[in-house]
Amino acid sequence: RHYSFPDLSDDLPARIDLGDMTYDLTSGEALALKERGMLRGVATEAQGNIEDSLATWNNYPRHCHRCHHQWTLASLRGRGPLDICPACKASDWGEYLLLRCIHCRAVFESEQIRDEVGAYHYGDDSLRPPYELFPLCPYCGASGWCPLEDARVETLRLKASRRAALVRMMSFALVVLLVLVAGFLLVNVLR
């Protein structure tokens, strides 16, 4: 895994070099990565640009964010679909997930963002939360490294707490009701 430690303190664009992948972030994206601890996006080459000529488009390099394979449409020469990575068959090859630890400030990428590997699906195709991918920061080993994920987890805990309180209250009400019914039946039987 490659790590980068960019200076995200200014209101400036940022360049993040992660080995064979480089990300040029706008100032807004850099700020979002700094404040939230994560940034999801789609690479420029996966979005397409209608203004580009066909020759330019066919020779524009593509980079798979799953297996890091690089190719051009021209190199495929009609051998296979154009909307998947020719190496790992990932249909989401252009999507990326950049993550940043608030403790050590390491920026890294997750190659797996869904419950799928290439053409094999293991879930409902929903995006995986960062703590499912990395419970601890892979660089420094700290927990609680992603502010946005911390907020999501806190919301889940509150919902679970409310649900548990509701179940306890309903259970208590059911026990009280059963005691009242049993008492009523017992009084009627003894008369």
C-alpha cells in the first residue's frame, strides 16, 4: 500500500501521489478530504468528455482503481467490452475512494469499495464504509481515524440504543399486561 502526506492546510488544490496513481484534487476536494477523512469520486478518464476527438479519446490512458492496470481503448482493438477493466473485469474501475487518517495524516486509497471483485458480486453492490475496509488506520494503527465514518457509526449507535430501549419498554409492557390478565383470571376463578 502506498501512502502520501500532502499539505492540506491551505485553500489550494492538492496533488496526491500514491505510487502508480496520482490524484489532482480541487481545493474543495482537498478540504473535504481533510475535514471528512474520505473522498469518493470518479476519475476523469472514466467520465468521458464529449468535446474530445475520437482519436484523443481512444488513446487517452485509463487506470483501474481496483487492480491498477493501465490501458487505452485503442489497445483493446475491439477485443472485449469498453466499460470494464480488461484485467480484473471491474465495472467500477474508474471510481476511487481516498481516505485520510486524522491522527498521522496519511492519505491512502482503498481498492475495494464494494462487495465485489471483478465480475463476482458478494453483496448488494452498495458502497462499503471505510471502517469495514480499515477498522484501524493501516499506517499508524489508530482507531477513530475517519471523522465522517465516526459520525456514521455514532448515528448507528444512537439508532441501536433507541431500538433497544423500545424493545425493553415493549417487553416490560407485555409483562405488565400478562400479570394483569393472569391476576384478572385468578380473581375470577377464585370467586
